[in-house]
Amino acid sequence: MYDIRKDHINEECGVFGIWSRTPCALYPAVYYGLYALQHRGQESAGIVINDDGTFRSCRDLGLVSEVFSHEKLAALGEGGIAVGHVRYATTGHDSRRNIQPLLINHRRGRMALAHNGNLTNSSKLRIDLEERGSIFHTTTDSEVIAYIIVQERLKLGSIEEAVASAMDILEGAYSLVISSPSKLIGARDPHGFRPLCMGKRGDGQLILASETCALDAVGAEFVRDIEPGEVVTISDEGVSSDRSHCGKSPKNLCVFEYIYFARPDSVIDGRSVCIARQQAGRFLAQEHPVDADVVIGVPDSGLDAAIGYSAESGIPYAIGFTKNKYIGRTFIAPSQDMRESGVDIKLNPIKAVVAGKRVVLIDDSIVRGTTCRKTIEALRRAGAAEIHMRVSAPPFIAPCYYGTDIDSYEGLIANRHTPDEIAKIIGADSLGYLSLEHAKQMAGDPGTVCTACFSGEYPTSVPDSSAKDRFEKKIHSED
């Protein structure tokens, strides 16, 4: 059966933390911060409030608006620290046991942890921990991170020292927001695969978040990005930073943050996501020009690249699709027969824009080709005379081990077909991908981004398996 998830590059996770010198109701800020980060994960959401060492949580499967009612939020009460998370499962299925933030009890106190990313040595670490008696309650690599930090905390004098020490053990991608009984901690892996930033509000509250759009949502001012390898600590003593791991590894921010993951109104490591996508569109127009009448983008991440393509080529830009804004987790999915007959309740072409026109269609990626084929078929039915597809990313040829849901070579159409063959398969008159070099340049500094899924060249050692359910399979095999 056709699985729509397998034909999209699914989002990461979103993390959010807030610290207040005076205990107060922090849940409204966390709620709106997570709402702004909803694009990074739609499977589950959670909030933990820390009231002077007493932790109260609300976590469940679903969207932010589905998980948190006014009554549930009010029951969280007041506190001085709060941590929130929206999840897309890159390791571990989307079951309730894997919802974050994780709550950990240990001899030195309690800890709430929210994680964005994916470890490359999680299997090895988990086996080692289990052999020494650790009992895992989830199937996520986030719990591995929590156990390693606790392990180091029992040997060291502070939570921030423990997090910094854990960095010598953990490999791969992790942006963390952690609450101890008295501190809010933020940490970013030495490669900086995933973003993390700091902001402040006029009332003195300090915030850590995956993207700047979450700061905007709660009226916070951007302060700075957390540096790759940095551990930042927020407490009553102020803000301190451990940069002992900064510069130990080359910076490798995931380029797909700019291509697809992040919201266009965010700024990541000093680079506007919107401007980066428009630049990708300009590069596409230079690399793959075509005679056409109109440029349209596939909502949402294809829109800015379409604007850039139009500006560079001189071909008029137009809104070519209407997007249904009311699709959530709970909508009744079309049957397989309806899918195969071309039913699409999310996007519908605007006939007046495309009928009789030579159309340049911009999208952010092609995975299997199924979704773009359906989109092109819809444009044909709407009367498009020609359809020239342009993709604002290079072809996917390799799995991602750092949190993006690309876990096999076999499912990637670019590994089995040339661009001309793919064009025929999806029904396009022509197809052009962004070059690898221009994908690097769209981020501003070509030497600071990870493009492993486009090149197969990884900045770290890679695991034997990247399957998101690898820990479920292990458990099942031992039952």
C-alpha cells in the first residue's frame, strides 16, 4: 500500500526551554513556542514545568492544539523553568513511551530532557549501558543521551559539567534543552548539525529554542545562536557558557534546514531561511533555464525558491495551488483507491493560472517520485500545456544518520534512474536539480553545511543501521 510518509522528507523535532527568575505561569510561552515549531514534528508534544525541583508534565500523541487544552495547561501551574518538545520520530516509533521531554530520576535529583537530532553511536552506547544494568523505558536514542548525562553527573559536580563530559561520548546530531532542579541547560553537538538559539523577553525571562520563529511567537528578542559544541547554563547566577568542545569538529549544519525543515521566517546561524531558498531558486534558473509562461511553487517550502527562479529568469511568478489549511492528524485519510484515482485533499491547482501555460514547477525534493507525479497529473488535468519541474535540492542518493528520515538507499528514485528517466516517470517535460555546489552556497558559507544525503560523504563515522525502529526490532527479537 502506498505510504505518503515515505515520499516526503519528514521533519526533525523542535525543542523549547524558558527560564524565569520569578516563578510564574510559563506554560503559555511554551505552548506558543511549540506552536511556532509545529512544522518540525507533528506526532507528539510535551511540556514539563519545573517548580523548584517539583516536575509536572503534560505529554501526549498529536499536534500541539490537540495535546494541550486550557485545563491541562493550567494544571501545570507555576514554575521557574519549563521545557517543551514537538516530535517527529527519527529513532523509535511514535508511541506514547517515546514522547518527550523525557523525565529522569537519579540520585542527584530529577532531569527533563528534550532532544532534536540523531546519534550515530546510539546502538553501541545502549548495548553498553544495558550490559551494565541500565533499564530502558523507551526506544529512542534520546534516552541514551539522558543516561550518559546522568552517568557523568554522578561523577562530576554539576549538570553542566556532566553535559560537557557527555559530549566526549556522544556522536552524531543533538541539540538539547535540559532542566535540572535549578538550571536550564542548552547544548549543541560539536558539528552543529541541528540549530539552537537563545532569546530574552522584556521581563527578564531567557529562552532556548530550535528556531528564531519560536522567539518571535512569544515576543522574545534574539540574543544569539548557541555555537556548535557549546553548553550554555542559565540559572540564578546568570548565564554561563562552556566552549571547551567548540571548534573541535568542522561545522556541519544540515543544509536541509535551509531547503525544507525550518520556517522561512527563521534565521539560522545568521542566514535567513527565506533568502537562502530564494537564492536556491536563482541558482536553479541559472543552471536549468527554460522557455515558459509562469513559475509556481509547491507549498510551502517551494514558494520562496519559485520566487527566486522567477526573479532570476524574468518569467512571471504566480500562486499555482490552493492549500487546504485544515488538514491535521485526525482527518479521515483517503482510501487507497481514492489516492490512486488522483484525489488530493491538500493541494489543488488554480486552473486560471496554469491552463494553457508552460509551467515551471518548483519543489524542494524528490524522494520516491510518487507525490510529485500526482502533483504533475493534477496540473495536467488543470490544463497545463507543459510542465518543467525544478528541484531546489540535489538528488538524494544516500541515507541520513543525523535525524532526517532518509534511512535506505533502495527507496531513493535518484539511485535507480537518471534525471531524464525520472522526468518520464513523474510525467514532466523536463527536470532539473540544484547542483551540489550551489546547495552549499545557498547557505552562505559553503564549508559549513552537511550535504551527506546528496553526496554520500559523511562528516562522522556512520552506524550499521539507520532504521528508525532498530531498537523495536531488537526488543522484539528477544521476546
